Amino acid sequence: MTNTIEKPIALDVVRGLYAAFERGDATGIMAQLNEELDWNEAENFMLSDGNPYRTPDAVAQGVFGRLATELRDYEATPTELFDAGDVVVAIGRSKGIVVASGKAFDAQYAHIWRVRDGKIVGFQQILDTLAFWRAQQPE
């Protein structure tokens, strides 16, 4: 009798991360990340100044920490998930309010997740940065 441990499939890992994000479960989010990452926010997005984020701590501080302080009522719930083995593509909308301007945004996104051994090792965000930029502008 062989004792094998099945690794979680990439789609389940990504679903788990989005579920943790929706619950506001920072520990649950960080548990999904590999110790070495290649995490990239969309070019020209407010969080791209730290690209590439290489560690879970860098993502916690440079991405999630800033989302929590610079945006209000933020959500990034996918409407579709595409399973391509160790790669998962999520399509959805990124919504919230920019704290500095008080303006709402609603931007289309695609997230490309790379998973290895049950952990996220890569992330690439593609985002309608113009919609977000407009929400950052003062009246």
C-alpha cells in the first residue's frame, strides 16, 4: 500500500486565496503564498512601484497593506476562473473607493496565477488602469 499525499490543484489554491481575501483573512491569504514569489501588479497601477514583489512580506506590505489603507470597500471578486493546470486565469472587476479622492472605481481585470506544489509562486495583474486613474483625480 502506497501512502501518497495529493497536492491541491492550482484552481483550488486560487479559489482559496480569493475566498480568504473576501473574508478579510490576511493569514489565509499569506498561507497560499510560496516563500519565493514573482508577483507583479499591473503597469501604471498605484501598486506597481514595488514590482516585482518577491516575498510574502513584500506582498503583505506593498500590496495588501496599501489596499487596506489607500482604498475603501475594495473588492476583486472573479466572475470567471480558467484552469490551465499550474496556471489559473481569473477574469473579474476591481471595485472600491480611493480614500484620497473619495471617488469610486470599477475596473476590469485579469489575474494570471502560477501555482507550484500547492502554493502561489507567480501573479500577474492586468487592469484597466485608466478607470482607476480617473478615480484618483481630485474634483
